[in-house]
Amino acid sequence: MKYRKKPVEIEAIRLLPNQKSIREVLNFKGEPVVTKCNTAIDAFESYCNYRIDDGFINIDTLEGVMKANFGDYIIKGVKGEFYPCKPGIFELTYDKV
């Protein structure tokens, strides 16, 4: 038997190795980044620097914690779940709408 994937629109954002991108991904996932005081800004910058040095951030998925490497897309699924997707797979699977 053959099957065809149902057409479904998803939201996604690409993770890049910079603080702006990390902030956008965290906000996209519903983890607001508050940086209204020097302590918060310093903590966020330290967090970003560690993640940039590691080359990834962790994403909580329905299957557990997964690594999202820089360059990966973070997808919000149809049930509100999040998961990383490699660029090649993403580009073969999804078209921009």
C-alpha cells in the first residue's frame, strides 16, 4: 500500500548561532526571555554563549529531550508540540506559504 502525507500547515523557525536567534526560538516555544535588568541580560548572554559554544540547544519533545543543532528548524506540530528538524528534511518536506 502507498500513503500520502496529509497537507498540514505548521509553524517553524530556524535556529542560528547568535543570541537574537536563540531568543526568537525560546519565545517561539513560549519561554519568554526577560532581559530588563543587568542581571537578567548577563544570565541570558551567558546562556547563549554556552549554547553557541556547544553548537546546540535542547528541545523538549513528546519523545523526550532532543538536541537542536544550529541550522536546524524548530517545528511547532499540529498539537502544539515542538521538535527539531534537519534542514535537508525540512526543505524536502515543507514549502513556504
